[in-house]
Amino acid sequence: MSEFFDPGERVAMHGRDLPHWQQGEVMQFVTFRLGDSLPQAQLAIWHSERSAWIDHHPEPWSDADRAEYQSRFTWRMESWLDAGTGSCLLQEPTNRTILKEAMMRYEGIRVAHVAWVIMPNHVHALFVPRSPVEKLVAAWKGVSARGIGRGSIWQSNFRDTLIRDASHFANAVRYIRRNPRALRPGTFTLWESPRAKAVPDQAVL
């Protein structure tokens, strides 16, 4: 099976509010966040608008539909997260180290990481899953929450995207790399594999 999404192959789906897709060991881009990273009123409006939009745009989506979804929902959510609201527990180096160790614990066994960044209130990760994605994310959250010792710190769900092709892969690497550029040194942790480091900052035309 290819490392990129194949529309002709079977996809395993799970979850209700934000359905998650997994196609074997096809590469995934995943975002998960702290529970207080977004105001609840703001989040409720986002969910309501997203549900209404999806009701009028059943899959499969056209390229135009996908671009509209990204603009109205994905990038709007990313801009809110990047604003740095909430407790931002992950800007503390000790907490980021705990999460890093949780994420890298089964590197090469249950997961093959390509790149990830731990931001003050959320995480972006690009990886090849060698076990169910929901179990990987649950383990990262559970182990890190216990290590940090401040109770249930994570939002219950996560967002995931199957990587479609080489261009999508390169853009995901660049997004992770660029995400913390406005932050002060010492408030984030960026990790890249040799494959990710080989991706140029600018797309080659």
C-alpha cells in the first residue's frame, strides 16, 4: 500500500463529532490541543457552522469544496490556537519534555514520526501510524497528562488528515516548521526527521 491516500482503497472510520479516517499505514497529519485552548462559546459557534456547512456539502468534495472548508474551518481554528489562549501549559520546557518522551516512546515500533511541533497550547504531528491513530493519540495524551500532574488537561478529540500526495506531504512539513516562528525561543519544541529536513522551505516550481 502507498504511503499516500488512495481513494480506491478501503478506509477505516471511527468517531462521531469529528470522524477520523485511517487507511493502513498511510501518513497522517494530526492536531490535538489542551482543553482550555479555545473559549467554549467560540468553539460552539465553530461546531455549529461546520455542521451546517457539511450538511450542504456531502463528500466526496471537489477541490473547491476542500479549499472552502480549509479556509472557513481549518485555518480559522489554527489562527485561534496560534493566538495562545488558555493556560498554555506546554510553554513550560518540563511539560514539553514529558510530552516529547511520550510521543517518541514507541518511535519505529507503533509509529514512525516525520515531524512534529509542540506549541504552547497545541501539537501538530506528521507521522506514519503502525497502530490505530486514536490509540496513539490517547496514549500520548494519557502518559503526558499523568506526567505533568495537573489533571485532565487535553481536549477529548483530535483532528486528522490523510496525506494525499508528495506535494501535500511537503506542505505539511513546511506548516509544522513555520508554525512556531512568531514565538519566543524556549516556548516550543520542533522535531524533524531527516526526511522532513530535506524538504525546502519554499516549494520548488
